[in-house]
Amino acid sequence: MGSRTAFLIASIVLACFCANARVETQTQSQDVMTALLSEVRALRTTIALVVGAGANGQLALGRLQLQEQRVNALMTRLETTRESMAESQREALRQRESCKSIETTLTSPATSPSFYGESPPPREALEKMLAECRTEIASVAAETQRLGAEEATLAAELSTEQARWSDLNRRLEEIELALTRNQ
């Protein structure tokens, strides 16, 4: 009976030892699984972030390119308008000088230098030319004023579009920074 009891006690101790080893193995296995699961979740999050940032970057880049085209088109229109306005101002100056010459001829026909050749045209013709000249000055002045208003409008639009371009550029830089941080 003594040997049976000793065998029974040895069996119980051995069973407890094996059970304890099995529990430790299961615990270690669960710890490894938890760590792997956390790593997989972190990888999924990183991949989702990179894919999202890449898509956002592509959209922002496309918008930036469109905005750049708008800015360039407005700059071209503004430059054309400024050139037209400068030409209109030169034309107004030429018209004023022409009117001044006609007025000088009207006020002192005998002493004024002959702008028209040997003899100046009759007074009625000069008065008609002066009236046409003043009408042309008014027309050119109105065109210059219209071009000035158009220039101001285009300059304001350009400023707005440049601000949008700067905002899109800033957003692209933020996306680039986010991608750089995650690498």
C-alpha cells in the first residue's frame, strides 16, 4: 500500500506539473497572438492612412493644377487688359493733342502753324472736326474707364485665385508631412 500511495502521489504531482506547463504554454501562446493581432491592426491602420493620404494627395494635386491654370489664365487676361488700357490712354493723349491743335487753329487761324498744309480749312469744318474730336475723346475716356474697372475686377479675382492656390499648396504640404511621419 505504501508503494501505491507513493505512486498515486507521484502521479498527482506529475499531472499538476503537466497541467501547469500546459497553462503556461497556452498563456504564452495567447500573449503572442495578442501581440500579433495588435501588430496587424497597427499595420491596417497605417495602410489605410497611407492609402487615404495618397488619394487625398492625388485629389489635392489635381485641384492645385487646375487652380494654377486658372491663375495663369487670369494673369494673361489681366496683362492683356493692362496693355489695352495703356493703348487707350495713349489714344486719349493723341486725341487731346489733336483737339488742342484744332482749338489753337480756331482761336488764332492767322498765327497758328499750319497743321493742315498751306491754308487751314474753313471755320465750320474746324468746328465740326473739334466736335468729332471731343466725341472721340469721350469715347476713348469711357473705354479707358471700362478697362480700368475690368483691370480692378481681374486683379481682385487673381488675388482670390492665388489665395486658393496657396491654400491647396498648403494642404499638399500637410499631406506630404503626414506621409513622411508615417514612414
